[in-house]
Amino acid sequence: MRLLRKCTCSYTIDESKEICDKCGERFHSAYPPKFSPYDKYADYRRKMKELAKQRGSF
């Protein structure tokens, strides 16, 4: 099964391409991440995101 991937200017299903020819950015998944209300790691992710903001790396 092929997955749709996108950059800022285009979409592709070609898995051999990592970087867009037009804009030079990397392709990433065009679909949103899955969400679960029972996510047991959500607190850890929020804490790590807050630490990254404080350190200036986010």
C-alpha cells in the first residue's frame, strides 16, 4: 500500500524521493497522527515539549 506524502508545494506517492525537486524540502506524511483518549504517554510528551521550549530547541 502506498502512502501519500507531501512537502510545502506538492504531494507524491513516489517512495524513492526524499526531497522535493521544486522547493528542496523533505517529504512527510500527509495524514494526521492517530489520536487516542486513552494515550498513556501523553503526559510525558507534553513535559518533553515544554522542556524543549524552555531550552530553545523547539
